[in-house]
Amino acid sequence: MSVQKALVVHYEVEASILGEGGGHMLGERKEGQKIIRVKSLSPSTDVGALAKKVVEECKLIPQSRLPQVEQLLYYLQNRKSSPVEGKGQSPEKKEKRTVKPRELTPFEGMELDEEASVTRVDEYIELLYEGVPEKIRGSALILQLARNPDNLEELLHNEAALGALARVLREDWKQSVELATIIIYIFFCFSSFSQFHGVVSHYKIGALCMSVVEHELKRHDVWREELRKKNKSAPESGSLRRDQDKAVRKYHGLLSKQEQLLRVSLYLLLNLAEDTRTELKMRNKNIVVLLVKVLERDDEELLVLVVSFLKKLSIFLENKNDMAEVDTVERLARLVPCDHEDLLNLTLRLLLNLSFDSGLRAKMVEVGLLPKLTALLESLWCVSMRILYHISIDDRFKGMFVYTDCIPQLMQMLYEHGEEDTEAELISICINLAANKRNAQLMCEGNGLKMLMKRALKMKDGLLMKMIRNISQHDGPTKPVFIDYVGDLAAEIRAEEEEEWVLECLGTLANLTIPDLDWELVLKEYNLVPYLKDRLKPGSAEDDLILEVVIMIGTVSMDDACAAMLAKSGIIPALIELLNAQQEDDEFVCQIVYVFYQMVFHQATRDVIIKDTQAPAYLIDLMHDKNAEIRKVCDNTLDIIAEYDEEWGRKIQSEKFRFHNNQWLEMVESRQADESEPYLYDNDDRTDLFYSADGITPADGSVSPDFFNDLQPQNGDVLHTGCFHMNMNKILEINYELFYYLI
């Protein structure tokens, strides 16, 4: 069903019979309408010209109505399309509609054989001072009046009536469920309008309802326990079986009345909770705990009300934390799926609010909601997709999607979109799931990768390419599949393209560490070296793109010929300049050092790095960086340099000795500062000895190295660093720590 824009012209046709003299003898009027469809009306349409055309072609519209026609066309042009009811309404629109608990309907105890009159309220008040049956009748008659909004204003001014109702409720609610239900229903009618909340609060009906709910839930626990005891032993005779059946019927009767009372009480509290201050008071009285306990019930209308209440409360952090402390998710899980459309929709939206909490997301997975939500992707895809997206954020749960039908469904949705824009929720969850290796393999099954790549390249969809980029990072059977698309991706690495698009294409290429891939041919055919070199200049592009360029250089540098080509182009000095500019960014530093690590493997580039650049000096400075990954890559790179160049090897080894000696001195000085007693000897009698690469040499040369021959390392190990504190006449103490460096 579609919506069309049209003008509706209402007109009257008058038929008259004239006499011989021309006078009016008999006449008849008839109303009619004509629909003028304006299919050509669009945001770019000239409204004035279209209005003139309509007036000219429709003889029913006089020329004097031209301004009015133009105004109506302007309204139609700027009017937002409204969702179509029924079949044409999209699933997302259906999900987004406001779902409220159904209005309360008459129940047992409200049936009366007379019609209440507002003029007889005083008579009804008199009944409130009699026995319980009369009180029920009197309050039921007042309820008849209160259910008509036109009577609320007059009842509001009758303080005697409201005061009497509040008193009876306070004193007798435990004696009669029907009486309590009817009186609370009366105040519920007032609570349905914000301007009457003051009178409900004045009589403290909200606090009373909290007490009623808490008491009724405890009574329910007692009933269940009694019923459980009776059902525990199997009946041996017909009389026992009849007693048991009677107990079950009694339980269900009591349960039905109690759920009516709970529903009207909770609905009143929900209305009062419009005021956040009132809601805070409810929270202080454990409203969340009470509501979660009601989730055990089976009455769907009561559950709709409770879930609506919890959904409203869940937007506040404190309430969400209260829900996390009780079994909220476990009790909601049994409602997914269910046949009641509104209940299911509300439950999913409550779960969506709770899914922002990582602990509650874990609980959702634990109770088995993942496959249930996957099964709802077709019918309630919007809210289900958002919950699944939140779950997919956590690396712990990405792999669990493999055991559901989620990924095939997501791939089918992507395929069905064709050239249309993909919904943010759909592509976002796909990006997250593609970060898992097994998920990525499922996405590539069949023609999955071909479909993704074809659509991404055609639409230049950066988010879709980000998903492909995540798939490309995994080793295994998926990575070689990308060989067929290297040329397509390389062709997109151009200065004219959008940076975000180039970033994703470049990141995908940089992930393709495939031994059989001829990177030299790719760099030459698509002339990528000048682009890579230009983008290494600080400030030439966004940092994310520059970082991907560095990673790309590290990937292609695994190839000997590529490394030589890059070295000749002057990329190494450009990397050093970039290293100086980004020395505070650990990610940049680590990736640039990794490029040097790749290049020192090859003879041609190794000589350039060692002899023609200051890269080794920068690596020595970074050897003791705070970042463990940077230290690790630096050490590996310097080890290779030291192996092939003796001069740099000595410098590197000397720097390592110096660093460890400094560490030892700092430790010794800190220990001395912490000692509470002074040394028993003068500082002049103590000599500091330091280990060096050629043996143990005293700081002032006063002690022969042969004195410590028995401490020399064996089997080619070089003693790295250490420190002795000696007394020349008598060795009072020796503090030392040995560091070995294996050559």
C-alpha cells in the first residue's frame, strides 16, 4: 500500500426547473468531489506553475482560488511522509510505535445493578462507614463516576469522599482484596492525569500501594509453599485427590484476584513515576526488586505493565544496577519469544536498555538469549539487531555467533539490499563479527567475499570495506582468497579518492601478508610508491591514513625487491622524519620500527639503513622505551644489525651495559637511602666496581680484575652489569646482581 499526494475538490451541483417567466420552480442540490493527483510534485517542483496548471485544467476551481491551491501544494511538497498503517508499515515502524499497558477494564466486584449519579455521592460516602460489603458497593459506585474523566474535577473538590476512601483503604485493605482493588482503581483514575497527581500524593496512596504490592507478593509465596506441600505426596485415595484439586482451584481463584490488585496498584505507581523525585522514592523502597519478582507470573497484561515499568526505570544507572543485582535477565529470557506481540516488543526494548551493561550482556549470553534473538531477526529485526550488536562488541562472545544462524542471515540481508544504503545496525554488527576468525570464514563461504567486494567497490562503501578489512586480517583459508582482488584494491589507492575510502582499501592490502603475492609488480603497475612516500609527510593526511601507509610499507618490505625499491625512493629518511614527529604515539613508533625490522633482513636495504641513515641510533634510543612491544621489536632489529655490523654491535652492547649499570646504581642508592643505621665504616674506604664487557674493572683502578676471576661467566656468556661495595682492609659486605647477555 502506497501514499499518493492529491488535491480533493469538494463541489455542489444544483439543478433547477424554471417556469415560463424564467422564475425558479423546482431545484435539487447534489454534493460531489474530484480527486486531482499530483504525481509530479517533488521537492524541486515549481509550486506556482503547477498551481496555475491545476486551475486551468480543472474547471471546478475558479481563478480566484489560485492562492489557496498554491498554498495546499506547498504544504504537500513539504509534508513529511507518515507511516502507512497495516500491511505497508515497515517492521521498524511497527517496533518503534509506543507500546503502553492496556487500559484497565471492569473486573469482578465492579458489577452493579444501578447506575451511579454524581448528585448522590454523599450517599455513597455514607456506605463507606458500614461493613465490608457496603464499603465495596459504595466504592464501586464512586468508581463508576471516576471512570468518566468529566466527573474527576467535581470529585476532586469533594474532600470528604477522597478522605473517606483513603481512610478505608488504609484500614481495611488487608481484609478485602476486592475493596482494596476498587479504591486503588479510583485513585488510579486520578493518576492518569498529571494535574491530579498532587491529590494522589496528598493522601499517600503511592506509599500505600508499595505496601500492598510487597504484602501480596509475600502472600503469594505462602500460597505456593502450601500448594507445594499438598502436591508433594501423591494422593492415594479419591478424597485426597479431590482435596488436592480443590486446593489448586482455590489457589487460581486467589491468584486471579491478587493479579487484578497488583495490576491496578502498579499501574498507579507507573503513572506517578512520571515525576523523577517520586520515582526515586520508589527506588528507595525497592520497587525494582518487587517488579522483578512479579515477572514470575503468567498473566500477560500484568507482565506488559511490569515490563513497561522496568523499561522506564532502566534508563537510570542506579535502577539498572539494581536490576543487575537480581535475576532480571533470567526472568526476561523466558518471555523471548512469546505470542503476545506487545509483551515481546517491550521485553526486547528492556533488554536493549540493559545490554549497555557488559555484565548484563554476559548474563544474556549465559541464559541462552543469543539464538533466540537470532531467530527474531526476521520479525523484529531492528531491536533484535541492536541487542545483538551490543553483544558483538565483546570479544568474549564474538565466537559464539558461529553456533547460531546469525551470520548466514546477516549475509542474506546484505545481499538483498542490492545498491541501497545499508542500515547502520546491520553493517556495524557485521564489522564486529568479522573480527573473529571463524565468523570471517563463514562470511567468505560460497560467493560471500565476492559479493561483498563487488558491492563495496561499486558503491565505494567505506563501512562495507571496513568489514572486508576485518576479514582480511585473519590467517588461514580466508587470506589467500583475497589475491583475486589485490588489483582492484590497489587501483583505489589514489589521491583523488576520499581519505576514509582509501584508508580501508589500504588497510585491507596491508593485511595481506601472503608469501606468493608479487608486491613489486603491484607497486609498479599501480605506481603506489610516490603515493606512499607523499603520505609519509607529517600533516599530509589524517594520522589514521598515515599509519596505514606505514603498515603497508611494512607488509611490502617482506619482499626483497620491494624493500630495495622503497629504499632507493628515499622512504627511509621520510620514516625517520615521521618518527621524530610522532615519537609520542606508541602505535606509530612501533609500526615504523617494524618497517626497519623488515628491511634489515635484506642485504640491499640493510646496508642503506646501517651506512646511510641514522636509523640504528634512533633504535638505540628506543631500546629502553616504556612500551614492551616497542622494546621487543627494537631488540630484535638491533640484534640483526649487531650481527652484521661490528661497529654498531659494539655501540649497541655498550649501551646495554650502560643502561643496566645505571639501573644497578639507582637500586643501590635507593637501598642506602632506606637504611636507618649508618655504615660502620667511612665512605672513603669503599670502592665501587663495575662490570664491563672485557671483565670486571674497578671504578678507580685500585683493585685488580684478577681478584674476581672466579666470578667470570662461562661458555661464551658476557657479564653484563653489576656493582660491588668493598672495604679495602676487610670485605664487610658484597651486594651484587649479575646480568648475562648471551651472544
